[in-house]
Amino acid sequence: MFNSPGWASFIDEKMAEGVGAAVSMPRLGAYCEPGTPLAAGQAATFVAPVARHGRNIVLSEALYPVLHMIEVVLRNRIHDEFSTHFNDPAWYEQGWVTPRHVDMVNEAKADLLRKRKQPDPKRVVAELSFGFWCGMFHADYERGSGPWPSLLKKVLPRVPKSWATRSKVRDRLEDARLIRNRVFHHEPILQFSDLYSKHRSFVELLGWLSPDARKHIESLCRFNAVFNDKLILTPQTDPEQPGVGEGLQHDKTDAD
């Protein structure tokens, strides 16, 4: 049924129905087009959703490098600059930190103790979630003894002047966190029509934190190739064949 990508050419009705049983119909149903639901016992209805599910997997895999690097570099940049500025590697214990973040720090320490590890600053920093680090750009930290805006250019040394505000950086980070959470929790991302531009914005964000980290990721990133390798259907003559929707293209024929 499919000519491309290569992995999609192996999807036949038998495989598709088996994949549906393996991953569950409710999960696979998220990849159906409106009006073309899965139908138990009708294997043909499974083929396009399984292909879209597969495309979701390979796109998620291709997004992983930049999302991984943003999370690691962001926390290290914040920790290094905050430790210096506040003259304390355990800066997260100071009074300017919000109660919500104090709770997250305490949970991280408790998790480390359950693992029989000492909750020293380096371990605590590594244990804290990406949500914690994105939350450090909340407006609460632009008041009193908080780090912003004075540390913005230290944490993000290459941020352009037009983006050099706490709120704009937070918007970019929250966009990355949304996609990161969907990718890491195996949820659909095909519904984002601007996924290509989102990826570019994530690469730019990484460059604001570290140009070297950006160069490293760009040298190994496969996102553009994967994104452009869209699902291509073989020509069909059956007008009753279920629709295949976004992310799928037909081979061109003389009539196209």
C-alpha cells in the first residue's frame, strides 16, 4: 500500500491488525482521520493509522536529540550561573525560591535518599524535572532577590536582543516542554502543523544557551530528512478505501 518510507512498505493488512492489537485500539484510534474509525475485523481500516503511528514514532525519535540537549544544557547553565551569583551551590534553598519549587526540591531530595544517595547539589540538580527549570522563568523570579533580568544574558549568552526578556524566553521554553512531554510520553505530535518550524526554534534556543551544543546537535540531527520523508501511498483504484489524511501523500500519476 505504501511506496515510502521503506519501513512503511512493509505494512500490510495482517501486520496492521496485529499492531492494532498490540498497542490497543484506543491508542491507535488517535491516528485515525475523522469519519474513518478502526473497525474490528476489517483489517484495511488499520493500515493508514499504523502508518501514521509509525511516522509519529520516527519524528519523535528525530526530535529527541535537541530536546535532550536543551534540558541538560539549560539546567547546567542555570545551576552554574545561580551558584556563582548567589554564592551558594544550594541556591535552591534560599528564601527567594517559590513554595512550589521548594516542594519540588524536597521531593527530589527524598527520591535521592530512597535511592540511598546523598542529596548534594549536583545530584539534586540532575534529579529536578524539566518543568522545574522552565518554571524558573516565571514572573515571580523577576521580583525582589530573584535572578531576572540580571542573569538572563549569563544563562543565555547568545540570546538575540529581540528575545532577551524573561517572558519571551519562557514562551520558547514552554513550547519545547510541550513537545518534549508528548515525545517522552509517547503521545501524538502529528497534529502540529508547524512541527518543522518548532524544531528550528528549538535548535535556535539551544544555540542561545551554547553555540557549541547547537553545532554538535546539528551535526547528528536527522529531523529534516525524517520530516521530508513523508508517507507515500501507492495509487489506489478502490473508491471505498479508507482515507489516509495528513502526513500521507499519493504517488503522482499521469492524471495528477
